[in-house]
Amino acid sequence: MPTEILMPALSPTMEEGTLAKWLVKEGDSVKSGDIIAEIETDKATMEFEAVDEGVIGKLLVAEGTEGVKVNAPIAVLLADGETAGDMASAAPKAKAAPAPVAAAPAPVAAAAPAASAPKAADGARLFATPLARRIAAEKGLDLAGIKGSGPHGRIVKADVAGATASAAPQAAATTAQAPAPAAKAASMPTGPDAAQVIRMYEGRTFEEVKLDGMRKTVAARLTEAKQTIPHFYLRRDIRLDALMSFRGQLNKQLEARGVKLSVNDFIIKACALALQQVPAANAVWAGDRILRLKPSDVAVAVAIDGGLFTPVLKDADQKSLSALSSEMKDLAKRARDRKLAPHEYVGGTFAISNLGMYGIDNFDAVINPPHGAILAVGAGVKKPVVGADGGLSVATVMSVTLSVDHRVIDGALGAELLQAIVDNLENPMAMLA
């Protein structure tokens, strides 16, 4: 029976994508691991690999098609001995089935033997590629006892190649109940609909800007954050004179190596160390519990055309300033080119958003779930300050605001975390000790 190739979920937040480019054509032979298409997700354009071998029988979705739902059929793969005629019953069903594949009823095929449509313990259809079914038959395996690793739980060659006839049957329930993509963003209230808003501006000149996948995801996640996270805000001014002087000395010494440290590099290091100094604040919200992490994984907001990324610098407390600087530059460049892999922007407990380079004195940042806090960084500006002796002087002062999730971090703990950040930045040499 022909195998449907399904739209993959290539990022944790992807619910639909754009089939940017096919790298195969109908009639081409492919094997597991071959790159067959380029998919534009809500975050980046990524390569899509085949999970089984066969011949491309039909491309169901044209290049450039937007809004293709995850797990929707995009092509049909034929196994050895199958022809285009075998797709007659598969392709129409693929377009008509609105429910998840694992829960769809088995199609009626006049000449298909009963063994070609295995069932799970609860009677649901088990999907397996033709090659996987053939190998299972040769080895005497019960497909109901094998967990599939293909799209939407489909059993593929790799799943049966190393299995034995004693495969545990209880795995079938997991295979049959693969969850559909979360629909939270789609059901989230978004205010008046487009038609209502457009009527408000009848007779006025405007341009409609279509939302791409990234903009939709940013809108959904920030709406979720402001609706569900109890934010509170802590504000401090930080004197930067010692840091600016120390940075100048280091950059002179590092000039021969082509390294130039930014103030942001010091901020990343200061926050990473503060999470180690106040470990109770190195935490995220996990629905019905709090997860306290051991490493300092710090996310940094990077603005790109049409949205933003928050690449994560893992183990930032253990890295040198020059290593952090180099890694941040690389992540920022690839973020702007939309070339980051999902593991590079997923995770972290804490984020930094720096608008100081745009001349913003201070602002309140929105927490990126499931992080426990985010630091909003303003510009360093010359201000009059009163010294410990009561004397008046001029200093470079940077205003920061710590947005905190009150479910994870209480007020006193948040203040302790922010104090540690301030201490690290006002005494930069101690960060290298």
C-alpha cells in the first residue's frame, strides 16, 4: 500500500508551514535520510529528510504552498512493485481526512489482505510502511507491539529491523495515541476579527500585511505570556564606569586575536553567574510544578526582519567572555539568516532583551514561556550621581528592569537575583575570578 509522506513538525511551536521547495520529482527513488524538500517553519527554512525508501509516486502539495498543517499529506511514496494506480484509494482519503492519522478508520481495499491493516489493542489502525510490514512478516513480528518513530507514529524500517518477535505489546497504545499538534494558539482570543477592523477604516488608505508563520507564533506566544503569566517588575540603575574601563583594557589586549567584547557580552556573563549565585531563581514554570536547573542557559533576544529569535547560550557561566562573544555573534548572524536549528533557540531559564543600542532608556520586557524572568536593558547614559560622601559627580548609568514570573520567583528572591546582576556588572573583574 502506498505510504503518505506527512508535513513534519520541524520546530517545537510549528503548527503549519510553507512547502518552500521540492528537491525531488515524481518518479525519483529515495532512501531513508535523503533530503526531499525545504520546509519554511515559523522560525526558519529547514531541510526535510525521507524516513523510508521507495519511489515518489505523487507530489500532493505544490512548491510555495503556505499554511500546510502539520501531519497533512504532502506526497505519496511507492514501495517496490507498487505503481501509480495503487494510489487511487490513498490520495483522495489523504485530502478528506480532518482527524489525526492514527485515529482514522482503515480504508476499504478490495484485494487487500487483513494483515496489511494491523490494529492496536483498542482497535485503532496502526500505520506502517510497506517495507516495515514486509520485514515484520518475515520475522514474525506483531506490529501492534512496536512503537513507530515515523511521522505521526508510523512504523518504519528502522523500527522493525532490530526488533524481535517478543516485542512488548503494550507499546501499541502509545503508538495509536500520538497527540495532534497543540491548538492553543488557534483558540486564543485575538480581539475583533479582520472584517470588523477593516470596516472601521473604510475610505482610508491602508496596506494589508499578511502574517507569516513567525509573526503568527510571536503574536500567539506573547498573548499567552501576558494572559497567563503574573508578571511583576523590579528596576535598578547600574553604574557602568568600572565596566567600561575594564572592557577598554580587555579589548586592547584581545585586539590581536580579532576579539572585541561588547557591553552585552558582560551582561550575559553577569546574568549567567547571578543564576549560579541565586540558584533558586534559575527556574522555569512547568504547568503544575517548577523546574530548577543546574546550568546557566541564558537566552538573548535577537531582532530579525518580521520577528525575533531568542537563541540560547548554554552553560554561559562556564564560558569566557571571548567565547560568549564569538558564540553570540554566530548565533545572531544565523538567526537573521533564519538558519538556526530548533535546539539552538529552545530552552534556557532566563532571557535578556537589550534595546540600549536604539537609545531606549528603559522598558518592560515580556517573559518568554517557560522562563522565570527576563532582563530588559536600556542605554548607558551620562547622569549626575551622588557619591557615598555626598559629593556630586557624573557617571555612566544603565537602567534595567527585571520582569519576573511570580509563580516561579517571589519578590524577595527576584530582588536578590537582580542585586547579584548589579554586583557583577559594577565589579566586572570579579566575574573573571
